[in-house]
Amino acid sequence: MNLSRSTHGFTLVEMLVSLALFTIVATMSVGTLLILITGNSRVVGEQTSLTTLSFALDSITREIRTGSEYYCDTATQVSSIAVYNSVSAVRNCITGESGFSFREAGESITGGVGAKRIAYYFSNNTLWRKVGANAAEPIVTNDVRITNARFVVTGASPLGTSTEVVQPTVSILLEAQSSTTDSGKTFTLQSTVTQRSLDL
């Protein structure tokens, strides 16, 4: 009796080659997945920072638009007693400064004795808001690092006085980076605001 053995299966060499190919493909796939996850995390961090920065800029422009008596100077000066107690301090700075203050319209926020102005200024890699004599508070979260902020004011004096012939205008330039990512990408936002009420 003659039995024929038919052997079906894989040899050891075939198994090793298959295993090596599978390992290479799996390693490449996991590496690609990790790169995608890291890239997505960076984009989400940058988007969050940009959203925070945009919200802060919108808040600033909304208040400035309805304000008056624009005063531009250094961060130290705009938050000083002499400025925030003043009813009529105005100052242009066509080359830009790190601080800016103004009287809020209607005094709904700054009403009361010794609390006549809102000041915004750049210091210690953040943007600060100071209402009258109250302590300053940061207006951006810790995931945003402000690298530069400039306020440019023109037409601060009332129309018709001295040589003033233009409506008060404030230009704001903000440069920032996300502190939650290592991309080093700088965001630049700029806005120009004109005083809404007629400056007579």
C-alpha cells in the first residue's frame, strides 16, 4: 500500500518573510498615525489660541468704538493715577505705544469717582485690561503668549482744536504665539477702530 503525502502549508522561510513584511507595514502605519495625531494636536492648539486672540481683539474694539478721550502712551503711564482720574486726557501716538486708555461711553462700566477710564496695555507677554483704579486683569488665557502689542492713535484731540481735522482712530496690532504648541508660528492680528460718536 502506497500512501502519498501531500503537504500543504508554508515553509519557515515564507513565514519569516511574511512576518517581516507585516512588521514593516505595521511600523509605518503606527508612525504615520502618530504624526497625524501630533499634527492635529498642534493645529487644535493654534486654532484655540487664534480664537482666544480674535475674541480679545473683538472685545477691545467694541469698547473703543463707543469710547472717547483716547490716550496712548507706555503701559506704565496709561495705568497711572494721573491718567485714569483724568476726564479729558488725550494723546496721539502715530508710531505706536504699548498702552492705550479711553473714557467708556455712558460710564456703565467705569462709573463712579476715580474710575473714569479703561486702559489696555501690553506687559509680561500678555494683554491687560484695567478699569479705573481697579487691579489690572489679563484678557487672554495662558495658552496665548503675546509677543508684541502696539496701539496707534490719531485724531485724539477734539475736531477743530489746534490742527485736528480727523475723527479719532485707533489701530491695534497684536502678535502672539500659542504657548501649548512648539510650532513657533506667530499670529498677527490688526484692527482699526474709529470713534463712533461725533468728536466735536
